[in-house]
Amino acid sequence: MGQMTPRERVLAAINHREPDRVPIDVGGGSSTSISVEGYERLKAYLGVKAVSRTMSSIFRVALLDEAVLQRLGSDCRPLRAGPPAHWSPPPAPPGMLVDLWGVTWRRVEHLHGGYYWEIAANPLAEATIGDLERYPWPDPLDPGFTAGLKEQAQALYEGTEYAIEASGGFYSFWELACNLRGFAQMLEDLALNPDFVHALMAKLLEINLAGTKAFLDAVGSHIHLFRVADDLAAQNGPLMSPATYRALLKPYYKEYLHFVKAHTDAKILYHSCGNVAPLIDDLVDAGADILNPVQVSAMPDTAALKARFGEKVAFWGGIDTQHVLPHGTTEDVVAEVRQRIRDLAPGGGYVLAAVHSIQADVPPENILAMADAARAYGAYPLQA
């Protein structure tokens, strides 16, 4: 098979065809990038001098420089909504910030010389259904979100050969509800206050549809992947029963994802951490085309995942960030890459990436070993 362009490679894989080699995504989106501190270590190792930029100030993942993307062989490039023009963070005490939705976050230092933002206060913790109409929701039509995006998307589409991974900013339901309401309170609401769950989901759907329409009106004809992120599972399984998901959450996802499909030909890249296997059929029915990040520490039998779901959904991720990348040798990383390629890549349907963003405890040598092994062992016909 002749060499494909990165875009051709990704499109073949996500359409369940075998490309020339398994595609790679490092830095194509905020679920497949590198934490700021981890990226600083990688840049120092590679001798890259550029100032680091971020995709998200909350999740603190880096916007990778083009030279690094090329060194890693990444087949994807990110396209993200801009910051709002008519909103700025309200004053907050030192070490705290308030986001667009009114959620308060606290800065928490970690062991590797950096920090995370963790939720400190949930503005709807005590809200009633009536309070939802009075809450100061963000304006999804703020022009800052789409300013210059059409030109940026066109430049990426016409001026590069990469797959464009787009994130419009308005796509979350369950995870956003937990941020607003509180995780424990939302779990309680699922069981005891389903009317509130429906009212909150309906409000989030209204806002997400408006923001997504504006985004897709600007870029929908020039993107290949549309990223949706909503963590529905923990390490040992979904956060709610499949029956509860189908009754209280799935209708909103289904309406939203079908709306996306009506406004773009891009495939829907659905991100949920944890063991989401019991919900995969429902996610596919709702409209998901691709599952990310394939958290192998929670779903270790990737051959079984491929056998059960491989004709229904493509897999994107799979390289363990919980154990192998931070704690393994480069030889362990190569073995991990080879196993996931063996399990997930036959027949296409696999894009290789780390399980979520690579953290600061991952040695640069292991990041490079992952990327190099993907190219060395990912060529079709597979020999891994």
C-alpha cells in the first residue's frame, strides 16, 4: 500500500478500513495532549525553546508546537472554540477561579512540580427546578467563541494534510451537571429527584445546541472529527445503571449527537474515561462513532472489546497512562503499543493515542517510545 497523507490515514481508520499504518494522535485535542509540566519536560528533552501554550486553563493541557507534533508523527491537528468576548472571570480569592458556568475551582499542588484545578464549590448544589430559569447561564452565542474560526478551519483544511479534530466547547451533560450540582448530589438526584435531572438536562441541551450550531455553522464543512467529552464511568464500571442512563440521560445525548450529525459530516469522537463497556451500545445508538480514551486499566481485554464492538465503533487511545507510560521502561511502552495494535488495529478502526492526556510523571523517553513504536509496528499488513 502506498503512503497516505495523515488525513487519509485517519479517515480510513475511523471508517473501518486499513490505512497504510495505524494513525497516531498526540496533541490533536485536549483528551490526547500532554500536561503543561509534562510538555515542558518533553520540550527540554527535545531542545524545543518555544513558550508553552494551553488548550484549557482549567485542565492545563498543552497546545503542542508544530515541530513537536511532527516529531511525534501526530496525524491530527486541533481546532477549538475561542474565549468569550463578553465575559471574563469574576474576582476570586488567591488560588481560586470561577469558570464560565459559575463553578468555583481551587488550585491544588501535585508532586511533580505543577498543579491541578479541583472543584471547590457547586453553584447549583441547593437549586430547585425553579432556580434553573433564574440562574445566570453563559451566552452560547458570544461572538468570541467563533471569532476567526472559519478562516482558521479553512486554512487547516486547505493548507495542511492533517485530520482536523474540533471542539466547540458546548457538549457536556452529565459531567457539567456534576460540576454545577455536585457529584454526590447528582447521583442522589438520579435516584430521588429525576424531575430535577430532566429539567437540568433540558437546560444544558438548549445551551449546548445553540453554542454547537454557531460553531458548526462556522467550521462544520471543514472538520473531520467533532469531540464530545462526558465521563460516564469509573474504573469499575458506569456511574449509573444502564437503565438509569437510558431513562434520564440518553435522550439528551441522542438529540444532541443527531443534531451534530445534521450539521457536519465529521465523525463524533466521544470521550468517557473509565469502564464504559456496558454503555457502548447505547453510546453508538445515541450517535457516537469513535470511543476515546479506551482506558485499558479499567477495560484491559482490548481484544474482547474489538471482537464485541469493533464493527460498531472505532477505538481511539488505548496506551496505558496509569501504569505503563509513567512507571514502565521504554521496552514496556513498546510492548504496550504492540499489544494494543494487535488487539485493536486489525481491519482498521483504531487510532493510537495515550489514555487521556499524558501527565507530568511520564518521562519524555516514554512519550517518544510510544510514538516511535506506533510507526515501527503499526504498518499494514500488521506484523506487531
